[in-house]
Amino acid sequence: MTGVVLSVVVPMFNEEAVVPALVARLRPVLDGLAVAYEVVAVDDGSGDRTAALLFEQGRTWPELRLLRLRRNSGHQAALTAGLHRARGDWVVSIDADLQDPPEAIAPMLAAARERGLDVVYGVRSDRSSDSLFKRSTAGAYYRLMRRLIGGDVPAQAGDFRLLSREVVEVLKVLPERTPVYRLLVPSLGFASGSVSYVREKRAAGETKYPLRKMAGLAWDSAADFSAAPLRLATWLGALAFLACLGLMVFGLVVWANGTVIPGWTSLFLAVLLLAAVQLICLGLLGEYVARIYRTVQNRPAFHIGFDSLAPDPGPVDIPRQRPAAAAR
Ligand code: UDP
Ligand code: MG
């Protein structure tokens, strides 16, 4: 037993601009909770001064603990690293950019303790500070996920949530490399509640979720939880078969009437279309095969290069690769 009641996991990728604001706002909130806590700041292989700034802050804030991943491994992998190293009876994950207000942590913890909940989601009641693009893509994402996975995906619940130790232990032993937590956690079926909050504007810096990473997350979510995309091949095949039946009748009638038309264009188009459809289906199949392959390889999703709690953590500025494009 470490005596830590609450761990706050904060994944950070190139967030040097928000570190001072984050510390200034998070610390009074956590100090005010009157419980033993730790902040597990996970530096996701940043190429800027995020780790150095956090390390500096740690000198005057002993509860601030720094984990540094050797390379940029993506938001969900950083969350995984934080969950694995967090020691608290309760673990809250929160974005670094203060879009999720730290003040909501107190009601989350209170709800969990008073109502005996294992999971408390932070649900965005108002996203008007997000761009129209972000809001509409997020809306489409949650609709699609509900359609694919079923009704129990809480809408507008991102990665701001509180988990009990029991849930964290269940998550830790799952063999998945980088699970999509916002879908995985509800699928476990623990007693859950929610605390609603107003989504704020990013305190500083730029979004670390460009369109490419958003699309990656959406695809991972769909493929991790549903085989429906594979069924697309069956449907396309059935459709092609029906079209073929119609064209066969047409062809025979035309032939019987002796009015066969030269068919270069139609043949050409049919061949191209079918080839394209087949390639798409093959690609879909390949995506699932790749997932099986990665699971079998069973390589770790992240490597922790520095943990300020380790007996001999070494220098914080370990030589790193170029800040590579994130996996997602
Ligand atoms: N993040 C991360 N690794 C990445 C991308 C993002 O750890 O590869 C962190 C980021 O620092 C932030 C959180 O994930 O704390 C959410 O990212 P962001 O706020 O940029 O996403 P948005 O709110 O724009 O969807
Ligand atoms: Mg954000």
C-alpha cells in the first residue's frame, strides 16, 4: 500500500505552452481535496521542453511525478502508460490543455465514493468552445460508434474520467496494445455515473489531434469493437451478383434479338469497378489481419524512458529520436 488515494494521469505531447497554466490550476484543486494524491504527467515523447518544465515544477511540487516515453506513442498509449504506473485507489485521466476543467475532479470523486461507482465519466454538456469542424466530426463519431457497438457508449465522454482501482486492474491485464478507452471502459459494465462540464477552449498551444490522428482513432474504434466493416464485402458481393443477374437477362435478350452492341466501354467500366471493389475488400481484410499480427507480436505499446519515482531515474533529457509522427 502506498497510501495514494487519487492519481491524476495527464498525457502530454509538446505541451510546453500549457505546463505553467496547468500547474497553476491543477495544484490548488488537488491540494484542496484533502486526500493523498499524485499527478502522473506522461510526457509522450515530446520534442519540446515539456519534460524539462515538468521536472522543474516537480522540485516544488512533490506530488508531481514525471513519466517520459522514449518516443511519441500516441494519446491512448500515453494513457496506458499512466494507468500502469498510477498507484492511487482512484485514477482520473485528464487532458493537459485544460479543456477538461480540473475543478470537476472533486465532484467525480465524491460521486464515486458516495454512490459506490467504479467509473465516473466527464460528459461535455457544452462544446461551443470547440470548432464547428471538431463538433460535427465528434458528433458523427459518437453516432457511428453507437451504431456499430450498441447503445452503451456514453455520448460526448472523451478521456476525462475517473476509474476505481478495480477497473484499472482489469484494464491492466487486458492483452490489447492500445485500447480505445472511451469505448473499452463502458464495455466492461462497471457501475458508472457522470459529471457534466462545459468544454473550455485550449489554454495554450495547438491541438495535437490533426485530422490524420482523428481518422486513426475513428478507424481503431470501429475495427477494435466491430467486425461490421468486414461484412461490407459480403454486401458488395451480393449487390454485384444482383447487378450481374439483371445484366445477364439484358444480354441474353439483346443477343436473341440479334442486336449485339459493341461493348468495349461497358466491359472496361465493369472490369475497373469490380477490381476497385475487390481491392477495397482486400484492404479491409488486411486491416484486420494486421491487427491480429500486431496482437500476436505482442510488442509493448510504449517504452518508459524515465520515471521520477524510479530509484535511479537518470537524466531527464534522454537522447531521443526526432519527434516522429504519432501512431495515433
Ligand atoms: N496527446 C498525447 N499524445 C499524442 C497526441 C495528444 O499525449 O500523440 C495528448 C495531448 O497532449 C493532450 C491530449 O492528448 O493532453 C488531448 O490532445 P488535444 O487536446 O490536442 O486534442 P483535442 O482536444 O484537440 O481533441
Ligand atoms: Mg484538447
